Amino acid sequence: MPLALVTGSSRGLGRALAERLLAAGWTVHGFARQPGGWTHPAYVEHAVDVGDPAAVRSAVAALTASGATIDLLVNNAGVAAMNALLLTPPAVAAELMRVNYLGTFHCLQAVGKAMVRARQGRILNVTTVAVPLSLEGEAAYVASKAAVEALTKVAARELGPHGIVVAAVGLGPVDTRLTRAVGAAQLERLNRDIGRPAGTTLAEAADFLFRQALDPALVGGSVHYLAEFP
Amino acid sequence: MLTREAALQLVLRRLAALGRELGKPDLERADEQTRLFGEASALDSIGLVTLIADLEEDVRQATGRDVVLADEKAMSRLTSPFRRAGLLADHLVATLAETSR
């Protein structure tokens, strides 16, 4: 039974993806700061803040100690904050980088080592269409995700020779806690700009992630957006 | 805890296994002077990464301890602990001693 590790699995997109993987017969381990309050016989939740490298290392070591190999890592955990650049508190910018970029970095490093030992693996990092759109009003968030995309491309080159595929998937606004802070008008404009005027449901986003994660033709270093840019 | 000799044996055993995997028989005859990276090294950067990742797991299995061999101290040393097999064994012992404090 293949094993996936999904970060931010307690709710929203992470939970939807975890449930999709479980339905397909995967064993899923999840990292979450807060308990998700949901269970499944093949789901194991770990209380981990992905921004804490020691906690990430320790949880990955515990997970692989029994000889289990991680076939798929999805770096989904993230935070968002919508502020004009000049009005973004430095602490908010730092937290965005800590969770979105460093959280991805720490998981990539810890799980990457386990995958190097297994000589195989697949890593999918979640990013956003706001990066190619250079979306105003989200400077710090976009910068943290741009860093994730850059990390993805370098990681793909470094880990590719070890049999590990690293790619990124960019989503538009999905109705989760993460996007509740965005105004309705801005959401509508963004959905129009990415060619999805009806928006994206949680199920659609999870399905897109699931298909990318399992696509045998997935190319290392690639970034796939759930969008149609003009 | 791991003695210096036991640490060296871990490094050499792992190098030998890598040598078999990569088809590099020189690594199967490695000793403490064997260069791990740089000019005249049997390992390229990919091989070195593999060695470190595998070795961290070997240490965990041998001692029950999780260590990070490529830590900030190691990366900033004038003489890299990854230059030769013997230096890596020294570094392994020192890292284990430090994490047990």
C-alpha cells in the first residue's frame, strides 16, 4: 500500500486531498498544528508545526523508523495574509515565510533524505496562481510562494538523479479558511483572470492535486497551475 | 555512544555498499584517507548526498539517535568533515557526543 505524507491535513485542501488518497487505497500520514478531529483506519495524524525543523525531523524519523518508505510528500500546509505591501506588518511577512517557504523547505529536506535512502519518491509543493499574476495586495504571500516555486525547481535538479520527482501545483482561490480574508470582488476578479469564473471547489482542487501527484508523466521542476491564463 | 573505530567502520561499510551500487570498486577498498569529495574523489556531489543520507540512517539504527551530519558547524569548518572518510568518522563521533549533552 503506497504511503503519502500530506502537510496541513487537518482541514481544507490538505484534508480533501488526504481523503482522496485514502479512497484510492493509500496510507496517509498528516502533519497538522491542530488536531483535525477526523479519522480513518489508514490515516495517522502527527502534531507538527512544519516551521519547526526539529519537530519535522523527529516526526519523519518516527514515521520511517519501522522501515516505512514515503512514496509521496505533498507540501500543502500554508498561511495567507492579504495586505497592501506598505501596510504589511513585518511579523506577518516573517510568518508567511516561516510556514509557507521554510515549512516546505524543512519537510523537503527531512523527507528528501528518506527518499534518497529509498532511491525513489515524489514531492508536490502547493503554490498559487497569484505568483505568475504578481497579484497586488498579496506581496508577502506571493513572495513566499514564489520562493516555494524556486525551491521546487532547484530541488528537482538536485533530487532528480536520486529518482525523486519534485514539482509544484498552483491553485487559484478555493473556498477554504485560507481565502476567507479575501474580498468577494477581488475573488471574482481573480477567478475571471485565471479563466475559472465559477471559481474552484475544494473537490476540484483536491482532484487536480491528486491527478498531478499520480501522473506518471509529471516532470521534475514543472509548475502546473489550475488556471487558464490569457 | 559510538567509538571512533565503530564510526569509521560505519562510514567504510556504507562507502563499500555505495561502491557496489554505483559500480565503483575503489569505494569497496576505502580507508580513512579516502577522499569523499573534491578532486580525485570517488564520489560526485550526488554520491556525497547519498552517503550522508544513508549514514544518518545507519547511525540511527546503530545508536537509536537522530543526527544531522550536515549541520551549520560542519558546513562552516575550515577543514570540511566531508573531505575524507576518517574526518567524517571524527565528525560523527563529535556530533553524537554533542547531541548527548
